[in-house]
Amino acid sequence: MKFGKKLLQSQLPEWSGYYIPYKTLKRLISNALNKSQLNGESNDDCIKEFFSTLDCELKKTNDFFVQRHSRIEKKFKELPSRYPNLRNITPSGPLNVDEGLHQNTNFNQEGFSELLSDLLETKNEINNLLHFADLNIKAANKILKKFDKKLNRNMKDDYLNAKVNILPLASSTTLVKILGSIEQWIREVEHVVIDNENVTQNNLLSNQNLIMENTVLLDVIKNDDASALHNLIVEKVSNIETKNNGVISDNIMINPTNPEVQKILISTLYKACCYPALKCIELLLNSGVNIHGEEDINKRSIIHKLVINGGILPKENITTSPISSPISIRDDPRIIACILKCLPSDSQALSQDVYDKSPLHYAAIKGLVRITQTLLEYLKRTRQFSLEQADVNDHVWFDGDGYSPLFYATINNKVQVLECIISILQINGEKVDAVSNVRCTSLVPKYMNSTSSTAEQTLLAISCKFGHCSVTKLLLDSGANPDVQDEDDETPLHLASRGGFTECCLMLINGKNANKEIREKYYGWTPLFLAVIEGHEETVTALIKSGVNFNIVDNSGWTPHMHALFRGHLNMKDILRPPRETILSSISTNNNIMVSPQDNRVQQESSTEVTRERKYLQNQSLIFVTLGTTDSRTDVAPIELNSTLKTPVSIVIWTKNATGEKVTIDLPVKDSSSIDPLMFWAYNINNVTLIFDIMSTYDAQLIGRATAVISPVKTYSNYSTLMGSFTIPIVKALELDDIGKIRFEFLIINPFTHEGLTDRNRFTQWKSLSTKVIGHRGSGANDKTWKLQLGENTLDSFKAATLHGAEYVEFDCQLTKDLVPVIYHDWNVTETGIDIPMHSVTLKQFLNLKKIEMEISTNDFNESDSVTSQNSQNSQNSQNSQNSQNDGDTDSTPNSSSFKKLKRANSMGSLLNKSKSRRIDENNNGKLKGNGIGTIQSPFIKLEDTFKNIPINIGFNIEVKYPMIDEAEEFDLPTFYTELNIFCDKILECVFTHSQPERKIIFSSFHPETCLMLAFKQASYPVFFLTDCGISRMADARCNSVQAAIRFANFAGLSGIVTNCEPIIEAPGLVKVIKNAGLLLFTYGKLNNIVENAQLQKKAGVDAVIVDSVLRVYKGLQQNDNEDQINNMIN
């Protein structure tokens, strides 16, 4: 996953406007690159624009952070004064319960619950702000790294030191300390709340009178007995008067201005709000109780707290923050309606708290429809706004972040709340567009300066972004404009298409006829492009059925069809395929295609020359650690933690007795495939321990640890399992409890040693003046056809390919049971009549298989000859008659090999009837068995034989075949196989022992780990990654697209990739993308046997084609060369 996408997914939606706009900055880099490379102009103005924009965005982000930080710090300092018992807890050590919160017996349960709620809310806000700072600092580092890499500069460190590291945003020390104190307080308060009943019992004798008073008071409130409550309050007030004046009065008046009396009233009101004690509440309000939250640390009134808790204050203990709680258990407006009814009309009942949020904001956040209606009707009744003069962009509707209740209802998918607000405020038609900007421009905080590139999205855009279909329909029905663009020029249809929300797309198109062809400003993408890029087939189909134009290109010259092929979304390629003229024209416009990982590499048009220095292992082993699994069929998180962890955590991966940087990854990991394998080096692999530390993200406190011993995992000698993933438990620090588990894979690459290894050139080179022809398994893979074929992967086939013009021959290499490299394609040897895995057959058995089969075939022919002699004679007479008419047709004679093959095929029935060993002429896929019945068969050969018998001027493309787990499952192979280091070492040993210096050799493999092995064990010969590009889906995601193949090849330091030819033929523009990534490109596949396809690929710049019809393709490319020369002479 690219960082830009990760940044979008990790953002808090409410703060989305304050993050560094990574996509904008990335586009400015592309502009600078294109200006210098394509146009040859100075890009100084583009660079100046980049840094000016980055300066501005950093200031905006930092100002937002400072404002939030100050508010948290102020609140933290006020907590001890608001809750004096917190002074007994210090961050330096644990609290003695007897001397801490329990010390004050007047600190009642309501106080504990309120304190815990405030602490949890503060902790949540700190964690959000720390995450905000962390993401933005990473974004600054990433974009500066990309700037240096793309433009070949070295400005990252200087800029970070001068402009970033000095910002408060880059230092979270104070916040981390505050968070530590908050967490310690929370632990202690939770402990006190849990032990409250025990504390009450222990203090029962000493506090008998207080307990009796509370019991009587609660009984009165539960019964909603206002008269009895009045008497209790008068009694308490009388006690206060007596205590203060020393005189008992018969005429006691409830004086709400007396702080002690007000405290009693407020405490009683809070108890009454735990029950629907409406009469008691009305009595208290008429007695002058203060409902406003002047003494509350968050400045929240009783109405705020009622709304946050769904209309009734909780009787039970609070264990989670009521604000962050995703579900409200109730929507009861009775108490709120009662309070509002008793208040004077000029009372500011819906005042704002410390976050400038009114109760209406919280009602929208929680989705409380009935409470929202109650609050709005109160505003209407008290004429605090009128429909005629109502301005929904007025400051009263917005909180401190500039968001209105409409925004919160939309983003939280509270369609009933949104409908209630729209209905009561009569928002429709033009008014919907009037509130489309969710922030009040007159109240935008000062850190949102006018030069910021932050985009303001409409309510409709927000609902489409998150796929809220019901909200989208409501807004459209209310008159929302579907074509309003944000500052990125994206419409709601763009956002719905990106998310794959087909229903929202259809609402926009069918309901409001949204413009389907609007382009966003960075890449020129219409909504169709976004749906294709994200792989949303259903959405793509719906857009095309609606009439969207798919024969278009973006700013980089890509069509939607090309994007689909590049990313492996082949299930939609047919419906996106543009006219052939567009595909062919893309070849001539290849120079305009700019989307690639390495745009700064310029390829020569007339020839290809790639020189890549590659280091190989000598004295150390290399360890690759992959978090999670490469098996995409497994939908299991790489790291599972128990829900008891209540703080943001990260995982730190490191090793003992090995070198390599510690790697820190924030949790949770949503897509482990986006994390490149980690690399460590070790001299003695048996002493290495892999360590996974679970750390608190912001204070680096160790929470838990998992360890694994890194050593070759073998079932028995020379074998290892194909099941690559391991799961180990995470043990909690100190307590040693199990708190989760980690799933990972690792690969150990041991150094390869050979006396000829150091004599080779350490620079892997490739030079080519034209597209080379490579013979597939020699002169072609065997297939069901009427033509006679040489057996594939044989010396005869290799020699024939060289005579037909092939510069290289490609063949498949595997190991026998006794570890000898042999040439054989299939995973199973079926010549015996049963399936035997190749690695279970010894060399002697393997070489004798073909001899035995040919002997059996001859015996079968002789045995059946007497039975078929008359038929044969008749057939011979008939053939002789034909020969007189068809001179030179030697294949029709009875002595010809085709006739003998026919008779051998006909004799199979007699062979089976005699219960002899069954031979099959098809493999498990129903294809003709290579070098089997139906071909001119030749003996099986060893890899060594190819070096001794094939001319030295013919290069070898050695495909190293090692099964992946899904292949093992498909072909019924055992899940243990020859250990991969041994497998590769034996092949390399044979190559380096028998190859001549003049021999050109290429290694390739479909197996990613095999490619890594071959690349790091030697640097003499180029290594290519074979990929089917998603045509046949594999479990390993690295094998399923051109995009993934490019990424893996560059990570592994490979020379190039060998792709299935279908995506290249359908989108020749992909060739330039691969070349711009610094990689060579070969292709394979049946379509390569069509001369026109080979010529097309040559024109596009493909370096080599692997073909079956060697002679035909070779002549076709030669003819194409001659035509090009003639055209050049004419021009």
C-alpha cells in the first residue's frame, strides 16, 4: 500500500482538513520532474512552489496541533483542582489506596464516575493528537524523501532540521508525560470504582448516618416523590444553617446562592437524572439549581451530559468514554424536555462546552433523533432562531473545529437525525447547497489560513466518500448538487467510485444525472479511473452501463483498460478494452507515459543496455522476515491483540546475534502485503533469535514480547515445509500472561560458495539491439496439434531451436531425489502410470523412465501387429495410391513416424487390457504430456548435458521450478520439499561448474523466494521474475499483477520480469512503464506465436519473446526489421 493511501485511511475524518496534503505535494514533484525531463526546461519555479506549499501546510498543521495541545495541557492542569483527590496520585509511583482516593469519604460514587469519564475522554483526545502528529511527521519525511529521489537532490535532512524538527508538532514529550499521568489515574480510579462496595462495607459503622441518608434520598427519587424530596432538602439546608449560625430556625428558605446549598441541589439533580424522576427534577429547577457547567472541567451543562448519555445519566459505573462509545443505549428526551420546559425563554440552555460543542452537536454525533427534535423545537419555541431569518452558516451552528451538527450527522451516517434537522429547519433546494460547505467560513480557526490547499467537501461528498447510501439519497432528494467540486476538483461521484459504493454512484447518475466525465486536477482521472484503479468491478460495470466514456486517457496517457491490466484487475479488462486503433496508437505515444516508480531513468530507443551492480552473500546469511503471510487466501490479521489493551501500541522487530535495523510498525496493521520484508544478517544462523516487542506507541513502554529461534526448519534431512507461516504467542511483560499472537514468515538465504564464483563479473549486464527470440522449452512446448513435434525440454528440441534462429533456449530445471539438476517441466512424473513427485525420483530412475517407456511402446506395437496386419496392409495400399499423387509427402508413408505413433496410440487399449503399467499422454491439466506419446520422444537429460551438447553461442534461460503452496495443493504434492537453499545451490553448482565464460545464462522463476535466493547467492547472471500477471490467480499477491511484479523485482534487485504476453499485447504502453522502472521485459504465452503480436511487442520495446513457433516468429521479426530499414531510407 502506498503511503498516500495509508495516510487517507488513517486520518480522523473530523480532522481531515488539517493533515499535510501528501497527494498535492506529490503532484508538484511530478510537475517539476516532467518540466525538466520532457520539456528540457528549468524547474526552479516548480521547486519553489513545492517548498512554499510545504511551508504553508506545515504551519497549518502545526498551528492546529499547538491549539489542541494547549487545550489538553490546560485541562490536565485543572483536573487536580476539579478533583482534589488526584493530588494524592503522582506519576512517580503507585498510590497507596488507603492514603489516596479512598482517603476522602465524601468523594462519592458520582464523583468517581464523572472523574473516570473525564479521564477517559482526555486520554482519547491525547491519543488522537499524538497519532495526528505522528502521521504528519511521517508524511513530511516521506514527501521530502520522494523529492530527493525523483529530482536527484539532497535536501531532506537540511529541511527537516531547519523547518520540521523545531516545530512543537515534532516533539510529543509533554503529551506523552500527560498521557502517562492520565493512564495512572485511570488505573487507580477504576480500581476504586471496582472496590467501591468493599470500601462501603468497611466504612459501614463509621458512616452509618451518611449511608442511611443516601438510601432514603435514592428511595425518594426512585418514587419521584417531590414533596418528600423537598422535605429532605429543607432538612439538609437546616443542618447547614445550624452548623454555620449555631441557631435552629423554624422558617428555612432554600437559598440557591449559598454555595453549600447549590452543591446539594446539583448533587440531587444529578441523582434525579439517573431516573425519570420528572417531578423531582422540576422541583429542583424551581428551587434555583444551576444547570450550567461552570464548575465542570469541560464546561458542560446537565443537558450536555444527558445528551451524551442518551437522555438519562448512568446509574452504573463508567468504564469507557461516553463520547467515544460507538453505540448509545437509549434516546430518551423526557428529562431534557422537562428541564427545557422549566427554563426561562431567554436562558442559553444550549450553551457550548470547552470544545464549543452544543448539546445539538452531541445529539447528531450519537444519532439521537428524538433528543435532536426536542432541542430544535425548543430553539423554535424560544425564538432563538426563525425560519425566515435562519442562516445555517451562522456561527451558532459550528463548534471549535468548524463543524456543524449537519456534518456530524452525515459523517456518522445518522440519516434520521439529518432528516430531522433538514425537516425542522426546512433546508431544501438552494439551501442544501448553501450548507454544502460544512465549515463556517467566518469561524474557520486561525490555523486554517487562506493559502492552505485544504479542500472543503460538501455534505453530499462526505456521504458518498463513506458510502452512506441513505444519507446520499436524503441529500439528493433535498436538492443537493451532485457536481459540486472540491479543491481537488473531485465530485461526489469520484468519491463514491473510489470507495466502490455502486449504489451511491447509481443514485448520483440516475437520480440527478451527475456529470460522469469531470476530471480531478492531479492526474486527470474521471470517476471510472478511480473505480478501475481500486478494482471495484461492480462499480465499473455500472458506470459503463450508464454510458461513461472508457476510451479516454489521463494526464499520463493511460486508459482505464491499461490501469486494469497493470494492477491485475483482469476480470474487467474485456468491458474496458478500447478500439484497436487506440491500443496501437499508444505505442507511438509511449514517451508520454509518465506513471512509473522510477521516472528519472531514460531508456534508449535504438537499443537496450542495462548494467546493474548486485552484491552477493559471502560470509553471512541473510534473513527475510515477513509480517503476516504471503498467502492472500488467508484472511487473518498478522498481529492479534487481546481487547484488554487500551492504549495505542506499536510492534518493534529486531534480532539478537544478527545485524539489521530495528523496525517499528504502528498497530493495527490493515494490509501486511504493503510492508516489505525486513532484512537481517548473521554469521551463525543457529544463534539468531527474532524478537517482536509490543510497545506503547508514544512512551516506548514494553507491554509484551514474542520470540522465535531462527534456524532452518526441516521435517528431516534436506527437506523443509512449504507452509511458510508460523504463529507464536505474545507474553505480557511482568505478568507473563498471553496477550495475543503474531503470525510471520521468514526466509534464510545462506551464501553459495564455488571456486568459480569470484571469477565472474559482479556486474549483471544485458545488451540488445533488437527483440530477441527465445525458444520455449527448446523448439516449443508440446501441445495437442496435427503437427508432428519434437519432445520438449530435450537436446533435439534445443538444437532445432538454434537452427531456427533462437538466440536463447528456455527450459525447466528441477532436482531429483538425490539432488541432481534435471530438465523436466511437470511437477509429477507420470511416465510410470502413476503420479510421482519429481523430487521423489532418483536420477537413475528418472533417466531410465524414457527408455522403459519407449521399450514398452515398441513391444506394444509388435504385439498388436499380428492383430492389425490386415488393416495395416489395406492402409498401406491406400497410402501407396496416395503417394503416387502426392510426391514428397513423406509423412504419409506407413513407415513414417506419424504412422507409427498412430499405431502406438491405437495399441494403448491392448496395453491397458493386459494390465501393464499405464502410460498417459496428458498431464493433470489435460494438456499433451511433454516429450510423451504424440511427440518425437528423446531421452530425459540432466542440466549438465545442456552445457556439453548445445553450441556455446546459444544462451540458456533456466527456469528454476519450485512449488508454491497453492501449486502443491493443486497437484497433490507433499507439503515438504527439498530445502530451498539446497535446491538453488545444487543448480548453481552445476551452472558454475559446467558453464563456459562465453555462455549467456539467465535465471528465472515464478517462485518469489527462489528469485531472492538466486539473486543474493550470485551476481554473475541476471535473474528474472516470472509472472502470469493475474491471468491464473495465485495465492501469493506478488504473482498477480504487473504492478506487483515491478515492485518485487526492484525490491529484490532483479534484472527484469518475464510476463504473460496478454497484458502487453492489450496495452503496449505498459512496456515503457516497466522499462522506466529500470527493468528488462521478456514475455511468454501462446499469443507470442502470432507473428503480428511479436512484431507489436518489438515495436513497443519488449526485450525478448519466448515462443513455440521459433522459425515463424524469427522470420517475422527479421522481415519487420527489413521493412523498418526500408521505411527509414524512404523517409
